[in-house]
Amino acid sequence: MKAAIFNPYLDTLGGGERYTLTFARVLVGAGYSVDLEWKDEGIKKTLEQRFGMNFDGINIIPDIKKGDGYDLCFWVSDGSIPIMHARRNILHFQVPFRGVKGKSLMNKMKLIRINKIVCNSGFTKNIIDKEFGVDSVVLYPPVDTKSFKSKRKENIILYVGRFSKILQGKGQETLVSAFKDLFDKGFQEWKLVLAGGTEVGAGNFVEELKELAEKYPVEIIESPDFITLKNLYGNAKIFWSASGFGQNENETPEKMEHFGITVVEAMSAGAIPIIFNGGGHREIVEDSVNGLMWESPGELVSKTVDLIKNTKEYRLLELNAKKKAEEYSLFSFENEVLSSILQK
């Protein structure tokens, strides 16, 4: 059996790319020969280093011809509906595109050839179903939860997300400002660490963050490898996220956090998530059960202060966070793909 994979965003090296490649690995395990479209074969080594994954059995080729001649084609949409030619076609939306004329006659004709539409969260599904007039399936992103373990915890507040504002700002500037407030309130034994890719769309953003954080204990780690990330998650006590803050999720849903893979990775390692209450975040964290949600920077700081002072609450949230993270394990993802997504 032959499968074709297309993702136009591979070089962003983000969560959506890990999703695509894990799907490809499941196909390899199911007996498929997998071809991944990309012009530069060197992308394979870059992806393996970033994600700490082995991609044996996945071939990089310049053109999959929209699945022509393949048994299956998995295609990541850029907001458009492609013409797909495989025997079985799966279209994946990792962004909740809105206002793209989804119900046009041309799109309706293209959708006839597509067997299943898959979204990465319920948040994305709700937008996509309304925009295109479809009934998509939610397949949550896979997280290698077994790779992330609690280590000797330090007074570290961590955020992991790319340094880019091309489509979706991750809000690192909000986190730096909030941390400065926390520090000035007397929590001077704490450090903020921001880690993420800078390959696409970073521009001068990192330098701007460094200027904003001047004279405060803020560490910025650009394009960390997988081993570095595992250590960061393991050592961090708290995980912050401001992704989606300042956006209107009804008007610009694409600028919200569509799911939050790094939130789950942090939870797996016992870092308590304190994340913005919006977008796909709500599907991961239940406030005061397995993490905390905030709606203003002031609330982010106050909830962090309360958590630092309450060891009993920390331990309970840590236990529940680890338990919740297992719902998004590689095992769960593989079972869902094999039992549901690949079935006719």
C-alpha cells in the first residue's frame, strides 16, 4: 500500500508538523510506504532533530501529484480545498479558517472526492464545519507523554512556542510583562524561560523580547532540540501561555490557540499550566482541577502567586495534570487513527 502526505508548513517545525509526521509514522506501522512532499530532502534530518523522532520508512519526494496513484492521501489544508486523486483522501484542518468562501460551488465539487475531514480540536471543528458545511472528525494531536518526566523541580516558569507573528502570535511579550510584575512583587527567586523555533517569521521579535526583559531573569532559548525541551519541561514548576490573548475568537479564530500541544507536554512532566482562557486551551485544562485559567495579565500574576504559596494545591493539580495528559498520548492517537480515521 502507498500513502502520500502533504503539509505546506513543514519548515515551521511546529505542533502541526509533529501531528502530520506522527500520522505518517502510524501509516508506516500499518504497512504503508509513505511519500512526503517537500522540495529539499534535508528537511527530514531537521525534523528528526527537532522532534526527537525516527522517520524511517518516510520518503521525501518533490511531488506527490495530489495523491494520484496512491491508495491514501493525507493533506493539510492552507484554507483551500485541494483536488485529491488518491483512492482514499483525508483532508486535515489544523487552523480554524473562517471567511474563505468555504461553501462555494467549486469547494462542494472538490469535497465529493474527500472521504474524511479531520480537525485537531473541537474548537477548530466548530469553525470548519460552519465555514464549509461539513461534519468533520476530531483527532486530537499526539503527544509523546512517556518522553516527558518530572525531574528536580526548580523555580522556573516555562513557555514553549515559536517566536513568530505571521499567523498566530503566541503572546511572549505578555508573559514577559507579567513576569516582571511577579518579580517586582517579591518573587525574585523565580526565572522565566521562553523556548521556541525561530526558523519562520521571527524577524526582530526575539530582540524585542530581550529588550523588554532587560535586567530581569528571563532566558530565551531559540530553536531548542528535543533533549533540551525534555529537560526544560522536567525542571519547570509552572507553564504559562498567553496564546490567543487579545484576540476575538469569533472574529479571528485562526489567531487563537487551536489546541496547545506544548501545554500537554508540560502537564506530562508535572508542570502546572496557567493558560489563557480561550480557543482550544479549554479542551485541555479544567480550571482549578488540572491547571488554572486566566483572562487578564493581572489574573495570571495573582493566580501564580496563590499557587506558589499553596503547596497542597500544587500537588493536587500536578497529579491531575499528568492524568489528563495521558488522554493525548501516542497510543491514543494511533488507536484512533487505526480504528476510526482509516476506516471507510
